[in-house]
Amino acid sequence: MVTLAAAAPRRSRGKFWSLVSTHAMNDFQTGAVAALLPYLISERHYDYAAAAGITLAATSLSSIAQPLFGILCDRFSLRPLVLIGLLVAAGGVGVAGLTSRTYWLTWLIVALSGIGVAAYHPPATVAAKEAGGGTNRSMSVFSVGGNVGVALAPVAVGITVGVFGLNATPLLLIPTIVVATVYLLVHASRRSSADAAPAETHAERATEAAPLARDVWGQFSWLLVLVAFWSIAYIGTQSFIALYSIQRFDATAATASIALTVFPAAGAAGTLTGGVLADRFGRKIVMRSGYLLAALASLAVLTAPSVTIVTIAAAVLGFALFLPFALHVTLSHSYLPRHIGTASGVTLGMSTTLGGFFTPALGSLADHTSVSMVFVIIAIALGAGFACSLFVRERKDHAVPEGDTPNEEELYDEALG
């Protein structure tokens, strides 16, 4: 018996853009944690390992919880978690500066924020897929919202914490409160319109249901290996690019934070570009090009003769690294069309899992050698990611006729697309 889709995706611009804005503020919290690290080191005298531990707090529990939220999202309606997760994530960052004199309390607060980030992503991604029509381009636009939020975080932290100190972190709650209010107004309006819609509209939508392709768990598992290497490169760069400039070139925290700003900003451009190119040329070629260019950019960071060149190399690295980001998500959806929430939660969770758990080891390595060695590891991870991308297979969503039971060879051909 073939499972039926609930309905064909119908685009809703207001709902889609409200979700993009919440994604910006949700990922803003992750960027804010990274932007706080130089201030925790200078004002609270955390060492590199302790600072990396804060990154672990923001990512470890989040990466474990996110797949669980994804699985639950396939079974139940968890749309309220879009707003609840966002507010928990923002609340944790808002309090973190106030608790920063007590390391373990700060660690727990940041971990709670990470769980909020995790709760947000699966239901928001599923909602964005529906509201945006399910294309690579729409998913890349939704993902860009997250990139923009991460990019704005160092600026906001500099304006608040950089001027008033770590006790000013509650001011970082203001933009999230504004976005959450707009989201509530948009969805209240949409709900009223839906209630007023004629009953036959729902019947019409039911007729649009189509058989879903089979889940291909083997290819999905291989995709997760690739995403794990992406995770090391992303979390490692985000956590150490500013510290690298400070240690190697004796740059100020403000100057070093420029690279931390341009990295995700360029990532936003890369995410959008990757979605557009993938719709035209296919996901495989875009994915491979992104990993190869990112590996070369990480080597440029290592050999840069000045802070300016580090900043430029960080921009190229961000652009290249995020070319395949939205494609990881859409490809996971094509591999697990019957478990979209699980695909979203596990894929996005893996984007921070290995990198988050690996970060304290990178911090310890930096303490015993130099921050430059962190980028040697990042270059190796990106090279391994490029090698893995050569074995990733494209797959298009397609219906499977009812009662058809393909043999092993047919399933393999289906997996290859």
C-alpha cells in the first residue's frame, strides 16, 4: 500500500517570508554565541578550551535533540515549536552574559538555548517546504534567512556587549521579540482566512494527493557522512576564525570579528546561489564544486599574510561552504519523502553534531599548538567532504504505482535516480 501525500504544496508568500524572518532570528542566537567568545576570553578570562566548551553547549544537546524533534514532527503537529523554540533560544542568549562569571551555569544556559534552536528547525523546515512550493530555490531562500541571522549576530553583539559589556546581552532579545510578534500576526491572519475558506477547497486539495516515492535509507546515511565533514568545517570556522586573527596578527576583537561577520554573510549568498544553480544544473555538480572551492579557501586562510586577506578568504570559504547547504536538506527530502520531518531534523542536526562535539578537541589543540592547526583540520575535513560528494547520488521524487513491489536491482536503480 502506498502512502499518500496530504496535498500538493501551495505557495504562501506571507507565511513563507514570516518563516524566513524567524529562521534569521533563530540562527542569530547561534551566531551570537560564537560572537560572544572573544568577550568571554577578554572579560572573563576563559581559555580556548573553555570557550570551545561554550560552543559545545550550544551545539551538542541541540544536535542530539533535533533528530528527535524531527521524528516527532512526522507523527504529530509540532508547528507551535516554531515560536516556542525561537523564544527559548533567544532567552538563553539573553541571559548568558548575566551568568558569565559562573562558567557551568553559563554552559547550561547556552545548552538550553541550543535545545530551543533544535526544537525550531524541523517544524519550521517542513512548513517552509510547504509554503515555498518545495523547490531548491525556495529552500535556499529559507536557509539564507539563517545565514543572515548568523551574519547580523556579531554586529549586534558588538553594538551591545562591545559597548556596554557582557551584562548587556538582554538587549539582544529585542529583534527576536519584534519578529515573533510579526510571525504571530501573519499566522493569525492566515488562520482566519483558512477558516473562512469554502469546504470544497479542502476536497479539491485532497484530490491532488499523489503517491510518494519509497524511502532510500542507504543513500540518506551516506549523505549524513558528507554533512558530518561539513559540520566540522562550519563549526570550526565559526568558532575560531576571529580567534585566529587575534592570535596570529594580534588583531583587536572588533577587527577580528569582521571575518566572523563576512563568513556567514558570504554564506547567505552561497546558499541562494546554490539553490538557483541546482534547479538549473542539478545538485551533484553544485555540491562538488562547493566542497572543492571551500577546501582551497581554507588553505588560503592558513597562508594569508594579513588580517585583510584572512577576511577575504573567510568570505570565499563562507560562500563555497554554503553552496551545498540547502541541497543537503532537499536531497534528504528526496531520499526520505515519507519522513520529511525526520530527514530535516537529522540532516540539520548533523550539521552541528560532529562539529559541536569536535570543537573542544580543536580548542585543546589550539591551546597546545596554535589556532592555525585548527584550520589544517578544517582543510582536511573539506577535502574528505569533496571525496564523499563524488559518491552522492541524485534522486528525483516520483510516484510508485500501487501494488508494485520492486526487486533489489530496481530499488538500487531508484536510489541512483
